[in-house]
Amino acid sequence: MDGITSEVVVAIADAEGVEPTELDLRLADYVDPDAIEQLASKPGAEWTLTFSVPDHEVTVVDSGRVVVDEARAIDGEERVEQSA
């Protein structure tokens, strides 16, 4: 994986408290990594993609920002954020 999909994996791993290589999930089982890369490759396009993986909700926005568990952050709990 390259680009924004790598950032997504890193953000999920951070939320889990593990290294990306230690994640117990495959991103492709929950969202199409190529679709994320295609969205990210469109300069000037405005978009937001939110999807779920076990125990987490992931949001990716057109700026390259990746947020894991934003809903929990709103409730005052820790938020994990990774920017590209």
C-alpha cells in the first residue's frame, strides 16, 4: 500500500496501540484501498469517506486527514489523528 491508504493503516494501528504490521485486520476486507487512492488523486475535489473496521470508525477527507474514532473524541475521549 502506498499514499493515503498507508496513512489509514498507520492511524488504525495507532488507535490499536500496535505497529501497522501487527494489525489484526486487512484494510481491503472493509474498504477498497484503490477507491481511497482514486479519491485522493483528484486535485480540487471535495470528499469525505467514512467506514468501519472492528472497534473503530475511520474518516478520510480530501485534505489527506485521517481520523479514527472521531465520535469518541467528541465525547471527550482520546482521538487518534494522522495527517498525510
